[in-house]
Amino acid sequence: MIDLHVSRMETTDAKLKYLQKLAANTRLASELRSHALTRIAGVYLERSQMEKALGAIALALELNSVNMSALRLNAEIRFSS
């Protein structure tokens, strides 16, 4: 559902704002917030903001240590640099 909604957004600023709102909503399940943070990391990577991307991934993994997308993205970043 999150991915579908984000895919319809035209700007990365709109995507980032929506995803940040989800990630900050403590009433949502930690798995959903973790997924939003993983998508935030993707937006930061598109903008070449590596430190922010790594921070978002770290938070995503704090919320859900078995988030495969975050684990994969983390490995890709670390092994590519």
C-alpha cells in the first residue's frame, strides 16, 4: 500500500514528506515504519545523500532487524563504497 501510494507521487520531495510522516507515526506498526524508513533511504540515495541514507537504514533496522530490503540496501551500500 505504501509503495503504491509513493509510486503515484511525482516529486521526491512529496515522497520524502509522506514517508517521513509515516516513519514518525508511533501508532503504526514498527514493520511499517521500518519499511517507510527503507524507502526514505532510497530517496536519499537518489539524491546522493549517503550519510542520511545510512541513518535511515540504521533506524529501519532498529525497528525491524529482519527487514530484508533494509539489510540488502545496507549491504549494497557498504560493499560498493
